[in-house]
Amino acid sequence: MNAAIETLLAHRSIRQFESTPISDEQRCTIIDCARAASTSSFIQCTSIIRVVDKEKRRLLAEYAGNQAYVMEAAEFFVFCADYHRHLQIKPDAKVGFAEQMLIGAVDAALMAQNALVAAESMGLGGVYIGGLRNNPDKVSDLLKLPEQVVPLFGLCLGYPAQDPEVKPRLPVDLMVHEDKYQPMDKTRLAEYDDVVREYYSTRTGGNRTMSWSEQISATLDKESRPFMRDFLHSKGFAVK
Amino acid sequence: MNAAIETLLAHRSIRQFESTPISDEQRCTIIDCARAASTSSFIQCTSIIRVVDKEKRRLLAEYAGNQAYVMEAAEFFVFCADYHRHLQIKPDAKVGFAEQMLIGAVDAALMAQNALVAAESMGLGGVYIGGLRNNPDKVSDLLKLPEQVVPLFGLCLGYPAQDPEVKPRLPVDLMVHEDKYQPMDKTRLAEYDDVVREYYSTRTGGNRTMSWSEQISATLDKESRPFMRDFLHSKGFAVK
């Protein structure tokens, strides 16, 4: 097993950070790794907003649902799907397609994952902040995002001040299908549910014992940010 | 610079492959690395279809716009956003939100990028196949994807039979903003356009000399898969 693979397999989200800064050199390398990711048809439709301003960090932490680590992380990046760049080159560019929303989300995530892996390979840790999408309009206003720019998620990076366990993922045979989609094996799911129950139990000293099925049932009992469709449309996204 | 970062910075898409297979052990490691990626609120809404069947590969290559490497690669994975898994656990799960489409695209891309980076760290190469979205309905039918499963992109992996240059990306200062979105610096864009022109010229022996601005202007002069919105809706996605 090589060093890159060790880094990938050792991933866990870090939500407590030391106050040690990330050096300029490290940050530049992390960003260069992000930029090296694939981009659909060379469209390069991602922008990264590096948030340094403390008051903006405080507000973003609040918008994300009071996630203090957005303030405390050494670096905080907001990854955006961005076709405004292209409109500055070609004002009559055909934008606003649902397809471009997909490309934007996929390309931004490819870049972000390279950034996180690069950081983790340096001994740093991080966590994605999807909670920014709780208040996409406020995030957009705060960061002065123009039309055709959509904030997708944040990424906290810093030196870890915690050492959590790796969280057990769905087993391979529930996630990978061969040649065609296969229905879920309920026995394997039950086994996985036990693994997740055990993981939470160990982590919380027995206070929490939720299975994966229970957790996702609770999550999907509620609407999932039902305002997002209108927000995307308000930014000129995914309307066609 | 550590080995993981060297791998990330050395990325270029590989579209010609040796016939050497990827071993089972390598494939399992690649998939394990994919599974280790972050997932939004532990939702785990990605499915990977590993396509082994030669006829299915041939058809997918055709659907993607006659990209022969879809057939020739040692492995071909189709990454899907998948809430059908959750519906098997909770038949009345609240699904179909645009937000869930974003989560699906982001999570699938995080996983896929881990897979590609793992593969590249082993000396393999690969390329993403967004062209599957030329014919999302045909891809879905071929792979028997049920409702609430959307094929996002493919990933070819194998031993490289070519050694292309690293493609020059947008410079940092056109991609990374500080604290707020900044308008594009046209001088920097012109410099980058020259870099891209030179890259294509070298690569094609002077036959192609397109700048980035010219390339994206041509791309965005056309509609971007305008059928995608209806396709997503037909799969029960992004309707709310």
C-alpha cells in the first residue's frame, strides 16, 4: 500500500483544529492540487472563495447552522459553480442549463477532493460544510457572488485537535453493482446496520445507538432544503 | 513534496490503454478508497456500476459519442446518484429535491476522485466520461437503473499507453477569490489564453491554436444538453 492510498483510506472528517496556521506554501500546494483535477470539456467552471475575514467567517459559521469550526479552521474555502467567469468572456453565452449545474457540482467536488487529499497527505485534516446550503442567499450576499455563481459547500482545513475513528461505510456489495443495478441485499444491510450501531455506541459511550437505516430514515422523513430549487433559479441556474 | 501530492499534480487524462488488466486486489483497493470519501450527512447516495460485459461496454462507448476507450479501458465504472437505495429502506422517503441532486453529484464526484487518485498512485491512468450524459436514458435502460438513480459520469481506468502533457489550468488568481467574488483580470486572462494556445500548438504540431476563451466561447455558443432537465425529472430527480 502506497502513501497516497494510506492517506485516502485514513480519511475522517476533522471538526476540531489547533490554532496553528497553514503556511502560504502549504496553501498554494493545496490549491495547485485542486486546480490539477479533471474538468468537463475544459470548462473550468469552479471558483474558490478563500475566506480570511474573521467577521465573514463568524457569519458563515452561523449560516451553516452554528458550526464553530468554520471560524476556527486555519483555512476556509467556499467552492462555487461559476459560469459568471464565462459570461465575462462571452456575454451571450448559453448558460442556465440543468446539465451545467451537474457539471458545476461534479467539477467543484473533484477539485475540492484533491484539496482535501493534498491537505491530509500533509498531516492536516478537514471537513466539508454542506450546511452553507442552509442559507445560500445569505452566503451569496456575503461573498458578493454574482448571477451564475452558486456556493456549493465549504471546506475547513487545519491541524487536527482530535483523532476520531474512521466511520464505517456501506459495504462494497451494497454500493458496487456489476453490469446492472441490483436490488439491495437486506441481510447485508442488517449486518451493516449493526456495524453502524456499534460505531455510534463506542463513540458516545453507549448514549447513541442508531443504525444507518434508522439514521437515513430520520433524515429522509424531512424535506431536503426545499428552497434550493428556487435559489438555483434565482441565480440563473438549472432553469433550462 | 510528498508522494500523494506528486500524484495529484501529475494528473492528465489518459485515453489510450494497454490491454493489461487491473488486478482484483488493485480494483478492491481503488473501490475502498472511493468508499472512504466524505458523504453529506452520512447519506451515502452513490452507486457504482462496474461494467464488465463487452457488449454493454461497446454500447456505452457509442452512447458517449464513440469514445473507444470506454471499451478499451481495463475497468469502466459508472457513478450514479442513488436514492433508490434509501427508498428500499423507507418507501415514503422524501426524495426528488434539487438539493438532493446537488448532494448526489458532489458525493459521487468525491468518491470518483478518490478512485482516480488511488489508481494514479498505482501507475494507472484514467479519464472521466461525461459523454454518458449525451444519452442518459439509453445508459439508464442498459444498466437497468430504477427511479431515483441518475448516471452522472463514467470513469475509465487502465495502464496508460500514452504519456500526454499536463494541461495548463486557469491561473490561481483567476480561480481563487479572497473574501468576496472578484471580476476577472482581463490581462491575466489574455496571458492564460496564450499559454493554452501554445499548449494546443505544441500538442498538434501547430495545427490547432485555440485559446481558452475561444474554446469556451465555442462551447457556450451551443445549448448544453437541454434534455437533461427533463431526464432528471423523468427519474424523479430535482423536481422539488
